[in-house]
Amino acid sequence: MNIASCIDAVDLNKDGISKRLLAHLYLSSTIEGAASQLGVGVTALKKRCRQLGIKRWPHRQLRSMLNMIKGLKAMLAHGDDDKCIEDAIRQIEHHVDCIVQDPSYEIPKNVFRLRQAQFKDKHNAKR
């Protein structure tokens, strides 16, 4: 995907990189990949992110939450408690949207604990 073709006048400002443009890159790219697609260095991109109020690049957090959704959907396929899992999926999807809109958004403790538990289960299954 060529990001240059997606840039419009709203996305360009005096520094060339807007928060809206970066939001398109959170899910698909690491900060290194986004810098490469934008044709800037990683340090310059990090500096621009800080100017826009983005303290950390949210790609890893978003990928983790999307993997969590994928795991919950797999549990649905096995016939586990449908209503509870569907509610959790909706809640996590809402938090993903919040992170895309505001990368400094902090996920609630219950979602954070669910993510930790799922990671621990996955790790223990590898043993």
C-alpha cells in the first residue's frame, strides 16, 4: 500500500504529517514501517508524534488487542459462553477504536488483566 496516494490536503500541515494520517498507519505498521512509508526517519516521526501528543506508537498494543479478539472468536467457535464472550469482544473493539482515535487512551484494568491472562494461557500452552 502506498501511503503517498492516500494523503490529501487535510492530512498535510506545516510539518507534513497529521494525526489523521498517522491513525491510518497504527494498525498496519510498526513505527519503522510507518517512517519508511512516509519517507522520513524514525527519529523525525517520533518527534512529530510527540508534537501531536502521541507518547508511544500504539501498533503493538493494537495488535495485541486484535489478537485477543481473534482468540475470543476462536473460543466462540468451540461453543463457550456466547453472550459473555460476545460482550468482551464488543468491549475490546470499542477500546481499539478509542486507541486509534487517541493513542494515549489507557485501556481499563479489566481488559488489561484479560490480555495478561490470555497471554499467560498462550505461553503455558506452548510448554
